[in-house]
Amino acid sequence: MPDYIKFVDSIKKKTGIDLAAYKEAQMRRRLTSLYEKKGYKNFVEFYQALDTNRDLMNEFLDRMTINVSEFYRNAKRWDILQTKIFPKLLETNKRLKIWSAACSTGEEPYTIAMVLSNHVPLSQVAIHATDLDENAIQRAKVGIYPERSLAEVPTDMKNKYFENQTPFYKMSDSVKKTVTFKKHNLLKDTYDKNFDLIVCRNVMIYFTEEAKDQIYQNFSESLRSGGILFVGSTEQIFNPGKYGFETEDTFFYRKK
């Protein structure tokens, strides 16, 4: 145990990333698997290698941030966004300020853009997308995905916004232009303000309760009154009032 605690402290000093905010059992298991695969005996040896090997550090960050994503993940929730949430938000503002937080390799912000394109031209869409992992951000900017990532994409959207480059699909430039990617640490960095919509799905499950509290409070302060937080399908907030939210729909919360 002490070697892991020292490892957590060293990583925080070197990168600003606080592994203590993640559920320990999951994180230890994931990182132990990585260092054993690389031939190291313990966290002390592993950190010494990370400290001098940039490629290994990047692989460590990839393993830590768990980049698993797909377009239109849990499609029924995106239907609610299209038919209920966006029409209401657009009543007061035709150019919405949107943040896709912990966006991984880009499937989520690109899905937001495609859904919003049913209401306004893509030329009016601007999405701020952030992630901790610079490698994931670079892959998002390239916008090339395996076919399995498109399993839930509606056929009309697939035909309109993707180019088939078997066995991969390339995101259209018209959608890519709507998204600006930037590195951001949800636990450390400052949050922008006055968002109409914040989408953060399937990442909170990895954080401790204390970290979740901090992030939800920060999201609340970043939304304008009437703005919406859209969370993942395993991340229902059971006490939304604590953060100044009201339930708008299942997994959608409106800032009071």
C-alpha cells in the first residue's frame, strides 16, 4: 500500500493529475496490470520509468483515462436531447454555448453536433470539447473511427456525415469544424461559465464521491440559469437539489 500512495503523490506532482480522486481498487488494478505487462515489479519501479519515458507516460495516461466511447451511445437519451432539450434551449438562444466534458476520442461532441444539426445549420454550431488525455484529443481531431463505433448512428446521419473508408469511417469536415478540442482536468482546472448545455457521460463512475461532489458543483456554477447537464446512463444524480439542479428528464438536470 505505501508504494501506491507514494506513486499517487509523485504523479500528482509531475502531472497535476490526482489519482486519489479515482476509486482506488479500480485504478490500482488497472495500473498494476499495466506495469506488470511492461515488466516492472512494483509502483516504485514503474514511476522511475514513467519519469524518463515519454511514450510510457502517454500509455499510462491512456490506461488511466479509459477511452471507451461510441456515437449516439444509449440512443434513446439522444432522442430526448433532440426532441425535448434542444427545442427548449433554442427558444431563448439560437447559438448555444455547449461543453462536452471528458470527451475522449470525439464521438460525443460530434454526436452533439449531428443532433443539433436537425435544428440549426452546422455553421451556427460551436462545441467546446475537453479531455485529460492529449492522445485521445489528437485522435478526435483526426476523426477516423472503426465501424463498431457507428453502431447506433441513424442511417441518414451516417450517409450524410461519414465517408466510408473500409474498414474505417471518416467524420465529415463540416461536423469536425463545429468542435474545438482542448486539454482540461476536471479536478484541477478552472471551468468556463454561462453554458447552455454541459454533456459529461460515463466518466463520473470512476471518481470517488468527494470528487463527484466537487465536479457537479463546478458544473452547476458553469451553467446559466435554465442550462442543462446531461449525464451517463449509470450516473443518475439522486440529490440534484444539492447542486442547484432540478430533474428535467431522466439523466438531464436543469440549473435553477
